[in-house]
Amino acid sequence: MKDQSKHHSSDSEEDDDNDSTKDPFSDSATILVESSDSPSSPPPKYTRETFEYAEPGHDRSRRGPDEETGGQGGLVVSGSEGHLWMQASTTLVIAVSGLICAGWLLDAVQHWPVFIEISELIILIPILLNLKGNLEMNLASRLSTASNMGLLDSPTTRIAFIKGNLALLQLQSLTVGSVAGLFAFVLGMIVHPTTNDLSEIAIMITSSMLCASVSSFVLGSFMCALVLICRHYKINPDNIACPLASSFGDLVTLVILSGFAVFLVKYIDTPLSEILLVLLLMLIPVWLYYVRRNKFVSEVVKEGWGPVFAAMVIASTAGLTLERYINKFPGMAMISPVLNGLTGNIGSIYASRISTALHANIEEAYRATEKTLFLVHIPIEIMFLAVVGILELGDVQWSVSVVVGYTIVSMTLVVIALLLAKWITRLFWKWGYDPDNYALPILTSLIDVLGTALLVMGFWALGYGQSTAGVPE
């Protein structure tokens, strides 16, 4: 959202700002800066005259000059590297468990009759997962910023904010679900033209919309509850909400999509899919009417579509790549969701923290956060390789060269994700757009494409799967 209003501090507040422009604690994950030091143009979305900012989970023994008295001039946001490591590592371990389950499920459902009969569903999966993940991560990012700014502390504003955002999520999910289903089907016809009837198109779009709506209700409610719990226990939701929204979103969405596709294909010769499709399309203006009347999301509904649909176009490349190579490289269905999901989670944590800092008119200690997030990624990748190897999940043909190749790919992708998260978030802010709504969709879709491409190139370079699946064209 473009915000053209300026925040004017009193002279005394300016003096306070000038007296506390540096955090005396070098290990703090976030430092205090003046308004003029933060990345360019727009002022904070939530002004300090309305909300006092203090990041949950920071060390209360380390106070800035104004934090002791609750003054608005000096805002100190800490949260040491230790806090970040603890919160992010715990969350990412839980998240990677969900990603492993999603990868295992994808490896299984690709052989189901419905996915063989309507092969475009394979193309739909990464597109829909990316779109749905972006919607929930945007919600998590908005909730985290609002929570850290104190917007959710008042029962009145909390209820209105949450209701508005859940309604917005339904509107977005139904819209992107319909577009994703149709877009995936068109891509499938372009890649391998076959005789397709209206029943298959209806099943694709209806499955996509039903899946998007139901999973949005489940995950949106979970995200709201999670952020409120984090606020209560003084934990920074920026370090937790986005990864869980993405990872469990993939698993829940894949389960629901597979279930609806299996159910609807049984009635392919009846008008059931078409009737459900009409009903779902009729719900879109209903949700739009409600959202436009809610002051907390009435502006978001106008601006959030561009990045989401741009992400869909970008993610379609990953979908086409996955559909082409999923049978040529054994175990790719198991590895790809975890690689892209875990790396996307790390990037989303970083982007969410930067977005909150920009809204609060403070500055993230970029190098410290980047180092911590890069290092926390290593043991989690080791855990993933160990779990998949020991439990023999998927059809992965593990060897020393494959492990080394995967490690190189994952390390490279994490570095790229951190660089992209910082660059994209700050760039949107500089242009006057709210990064809570713009940064994450573009970031995660780019990571999906780059991760899938790097994985394919790595497998190809190693000659992986060629003995059983043939050499990629």
C-alpha cells in the first residue's frame, strides 16, 4: 500500500531520537536508527503516535534510554542472535517435518490414477502451493507486524483486524484458486496437447478453488491463533509465523487438493463439478463486499493482487519443470518441496523481520541476522538427509556424490534467498509499497524456480537417475 502521510515528531521526541541512535549492545539482532537512516521514502505504516513498538522476546535487562519510560522517541528493538537462533531453529525443525510429509505425499500421489488421467494436476501443484503459501505468508507477515506494533492488544481492533484478514484470505484464495486451475490446465495443453473436455477443466478449477478455500480457513485460523499466542508469551512472530504458514500450508493444501480431485473425478460424467464451480464463483463478490467494508483490509484488497499473480506466472516455470522431470529423476518429488520450502522459509523470516523493522522505523542488523539464518539452516539440512535416508522415504538414490551435490545446491540457494529477501523487501519499501503484501510472493516464487532449476542441473550433472529414467532432454 502506498502511504503518503508523514509522521511529525515533537522537538522533544527528536531530541530523544538523536540521543539514542545507537544500540550499545553489539550482539543485538536489531539496532536503533533515526528516521532518516532507514531505507528511503515511505514513513512507518503504523505510526508511533498510535502504537508503541517493542519486539516480543527481547531482553528486558537491556533497555534503551526511552524504553524504561515507554517514551516514543527512542525505540529499541532487540532480540539477540540467541533468541533468533532458538526461535528460528525450533520453527524450522517443525516446518521441515511438514515439508518432508508434503514431499512424501507428493511422491505418492503422482502415481494415483487421477493424477495420471489429468496430468495437468501435477503442473497445478507447485502453482497452487506457491499461491496459497504466499497468501498465508502475507497474512502471517501482516499479523506479525500488527502484533509487534501493538495493534492486536486491544480486543476491539483485534477482532476487527482478524475478521477482516480472514475474509480477505477467502476472497484471495477463491480468486487465485480459479485462476491457478485454469492457468495450469492451459499450460498443460500447450506442453502436451491432448483431447480435453469441459469436465476435466471443471474438475481442475473446482478442485483448486475448493482446496484453496478450505485450506485458507484452516491455516488462516491457525495463523491468527499462533500470532496471538506469540504475543502473549513475548515471542517474535516474525521468526515463527511465516515458516509454519508456508510449510504446513503445503502439506494441508496438498492433502485437500488430492482428496477433492479423487472425489470429483468419480463424478466426471455428472454436472457436480460445474455446479460447485458456479457456487464458488458466486461467493467471490460476497467476500469482496465484506472486505471493502473493513477498514483494516479495504486498502490491501486493492493492492495485493499484482504480486500474487506475478508470483503465479513465475511459479509456473517451476511447475512445468517439475512436471517434465519428476519421473526422470527418482525422488525429486520428495526432495524438491523440502529444498524450496526450507529455503523459502529462511528467506521469509528475514523478509518479515525487515518489513517489521521498516514499519517501526528501526533497522535490522543485517549481517548478524544473515549469519544466524545461514548457520541455522545447516543442522536442519543434515537432519532432513538423515531422516530421508534412514526411513528410506521416496525413491531417492542416495550416494556420496548425491549428498555433496544436494549440499552445494542447498547452500547456494540459501545465500541467494537471503540476498533476494533483503533486496526485494527494501526495494518495495523504497518504491512506496508495503512489503508485507508485495515482497513474500515474489521472493518465494523466485526461490521455487531457482531451487527446482538448480536441483535439475545438479541431478543432470551427476548423471543421477539416468540408468533407470533416461537422460533428460
